[in-house]
Amino acid sequence: MNKIEIKQLKFDKATGLIPAVAQDHKTKKILMLAYMSEESLIKTIETGYAHYWSRSRNKLWMKGETSGNTQRVIDIMIDCDNDAILLLVDQKGPACHTGNETCFHKELKKD
């Protein structure tokens, strides 16, 4: 498996962010999509817990800092183009702010 450095990641030039998908490392369920800055990725690596960049609040935040629903990071994978991150996590409590296990709990109507 190839290992890459943070400086090789392709953060969006305008925003400085990169999409990050959180996946439960045991069940393989996709839990959520968020965005990371270089700072939040470094903080995630340093602490072992997922940190993201809040686009609405324009600040760094640790997943679960107010709810207690934290994500302990097991592994960090990078896609083939170096422009997306996959966090394999041990999720404590629901991942979604609505209280659902995953943020992906709605199905698109096809008619």
C-alpha cells in the first residue's frame, strides 16, 4: 500500500478544504461526509479523534465535542487522486446531528 504525505493532498485552492467521508470500521456503514482543513487533519492525527472544518461556523471542531458522539480514528485512507479522505472510525453514539446512526438515512424518490 502506498503512503502519502499531507503536502501531497489536493486541498481545494479556494477554500483550503478536502472532503472527508467517515466510515464505521466494523460495519462498513458510511456515517457522514464532512470537510477537513490541513489544520483539522493534523489535529485528527495528533489526537486520534476526528476533527473537521465547519463551513457554516467557519471554525475547527471535534466530532462529538458537544454531543459526546465522538469518532476515534482507526485509519486514514486517501483516494487515488489525493483529493478525498476516508476516515475509518470507531463511532460512539449516532453520527448524525439528527440522532440517526448515519447521515445517509434518506432515500431519493425516483418518480
